[in-house]
Amino acid sequence: MKAITTLTVIALILTVTSTGSVKDSTALDVSHRARALHPGEVVVIQVKLSWTPVTIRASAFGHSHRFFPSRSGEMWLGLVGIDLDTKPGEHPVILSAIASDGQNIQSTYTLTVEPKQFPTRNLNVNPNFVNPPLDVLDRIQSEALKIAEIFSNSSAERQWKDGFIVPVEGPSTSSFGRRSVYNGEPRSPHTGTDFRSAHGTPVRAPNAGIVVMTANLYFSGNVIILDHGWGLYSYFAHLSDFNVIEGEIVRSGQIVGKVGSSGRVTGPHLHWTIRLHEARVDPLSLVELSSDLSFDD
């Protein structure tokens, strides 16, 4: 599927931090691809160069993002996530390309984030999952801190390559971003995508990664977290069974678990969350944006 929005500009060179001549006056040709520039979307930043850099990085939304060459070598690519709570307006992407002679050529590219209204869903669940008993509060806090610690670390190696795939067969409810009301009480927005699947349906790894968690959590039930590298994580919730262990390296499409109804649910389904440098983004955005990109090995 093709991304909907394509905007190309020639970024102006702002800074050269070493002596010597600049590569040329249009050194960084920057563009982006996205379904839309809304909160919860993945953006592919593309950089074309007339010379070969040693490395390219970008600073955006408070995080550093790494770039890698496409398999054709025609451009460098970086993934940026627009978090669900990002305010509308102009947000700078500051790019830094290091040349072989040490020059650090910086350019600024602007992403204009537009507002988006998400729907509200009303669910009835076990009251203990809305107002938990006092004796489980320490457990809930400990689990939340552990998850936050995992997502806050940016892995040194990129495990993933090529396009991401959906982890189960079956329809998606496209429920990302919905505001949840449990038993009449408002709660935080839904930060993943749900798939209607029967109990025991195999769950496939959407791309290569390392298993960094297999655990039973109070709200999410049986959970698997895959570290795809460079700050990109998959989080699967409400599973009935695990097919992997922590520390295992998995390939794209490998069965990692089975759909279930553990934790705070109204029935069996798969909940899939993506974190991209801690940004909460729609997994279907990642699937669509990566479907027609070829990545360097």
C-alpha cells in the first residue's frame, strides 16, 4: 500500500562544524512519507545525497533517530514516531550528516502535525480491573516501571529489515487511540491495535527481534515484548500461551505465542502495541509505511 502524503523539499545547510568545503549547495535533499501527519502515526524520513555519508542521525520529538541506507543506495531512511499526545503544529527534524572528511552538515526539516479526534469506546469488565484491590497496587506499579524501563532503552543493533507484517490472520478493529470508558469510568486511550482472533490462534513476529519479556501482567495478562532494535518494540497482550523464551532471537513470521483472553478483556483477541523511541504509534501505520520500502541488510 502506498503512503498517502508525500512532501519533498531541499533542506538548507545550516551548520558545517569542520573546516573544508561543503559537499555542495544541495547536500541534503529531504522528504517524508506518511499516511498522515497526525498523532499516532509513523513517518519515514528520506534523505538523498550526492555523496556517501559515514552516518546520518536526526533529532525529533525529543529523541535521536538513526538512519540507514536503502538497498538501492539511492537514499538514507529513518523512522520517526508522532506520539499520541503530540500537540498540533510545526515540529522540527534536525538532521546531521557526517562526511568522510569529518564535516558535520546539519539541516532542519519541518513536520506540521495536524489535530485528530479519536472516538470513545465503552466496555464492561471485571470491577477489579477498573479499581484494583489494594493488595495488587504494588504489583501494578512494579510492572509499569519495568515496561517503562524496557521502552526507554534504545538498542544498539537494528534487528528488523524490510516490511512489517500483521501478527495474526483476522480483521483489525483499528481501535488505536480510542478513549476507553470502563464500567462508566474514563481511562487512558487505547495505545495499540486489536485483532479479532479465536483462542489459540498463532501469533507471528511482525519482524525480526529479540524477546525481552515473557510475563503475566495484571492488566495485560500474558505478554511478550520483542525488541526490534533502534528503539522499536512490539508488545503483545492477552495471550494464552508462549512459544518463545526471554533472550531468544526470532525471525519475521516466527510463531511467538497464541491468542487468548488473559488480563483485562471482554473476549479473546490480540492486542498489538508498537513503541518507536517511546512514541505510541499505530502498528498498522508501521505495516503500511514499511510495505514498499527495501532496507539494506
